[in-house]
Amino acid sequence: MNSEEYLIRLEVFSIALSNGLMSKSEVIKWADHILLESAHPDHLVIELSLLENKSTNEIISTLNGYLKGINHKISGRIVLGMLYKLYHDEQIPFKKVLDTIDWLFWNGNLSIEEENIMEFFGLSYDFVEDGILDSIEDAKEEVLPFLENYKDFDLDDPSNWERINKSVENKLKNGSL
């Protein structure tokens, strides 16, 4: 794993932990795996491995302290792919999907086109309450096809991130996202 892939993965961990898409034990398990495989693991990996008794917020703080404001578009797009898979596999409710999209809108580093689309999604529950949308099913009909564009992103397959990212960029350029 190269250094950019490593930083992207750490950022995805931070976003996923912040939004309840991943548990701290999954991050620690990854760190333990890296420790076993690497002759010279990064200091952060060692630290993450030792944080089992710390809170999720402390782990997020540790990750963010290491990342120091690094914000890759691919990280947010991987999280959008995670949302698609987690919802599709019925592991998270649709409200969690919308809340995470809203979080990414405010905190992610996605394109203006993506943010314009996501701004509407973050307001979906309000739109249902205000009668702008008839039901949350109407929101699902908009959100799920959008997320499907990111379904091929896989946190454990960094070799394909750039190819998938280019595909998303092309869809954005062509207005077909």
C-alpha cells in the first residue's frame, strides 16, 4: 500500500467511525493485521493497535491528528460506496444514509456537482415533513441511484480506486451521475 492509499484509508476510517458506519474494533483489527505483516509499521498503526480501551472519539481524534486536514475526494467516494453496500445489505437504516450524506456535504471534499446533488438529499426528511416529497420512498428513488455510481469502491481494493474514480469523474463531466 503506497502512502496516498494509506492516508485515504485512514481518512475513510475517520469518516466511517464519525458516522457509525464502522466500529473501532474493525480499525484496530486492521492495525493488528498491518503490524503482523509489516517489518516497519508506521507509528500510527502501532498506536491504533493499542487503543482498544479508548473511546471511538479518541480513535477519531488520533486519526485526525495524524491526517492534519488531509481531505481526498476518493475518501468521500469510498464512503458513498460503503453507504450503498451497507444499506443494500440492510446493515444501516436509510436515515443513516441521509445523515452521512449530509455529513459528507458539510465535511467532505467532493466535487461541486456532487455537493449540489447531496445538498438536496440531506434535506429529504425535512422535504417529506414539509410536503415537498410525498414520502421517504421518493427520496430513496433519488438517493439510491446516485449511490450506485460509487458501489464499486471497496476499501480493501485500492488497486481499483483510481480507475473507479476516473469513471465517476467522467460521469460527472458528462452529466450522467
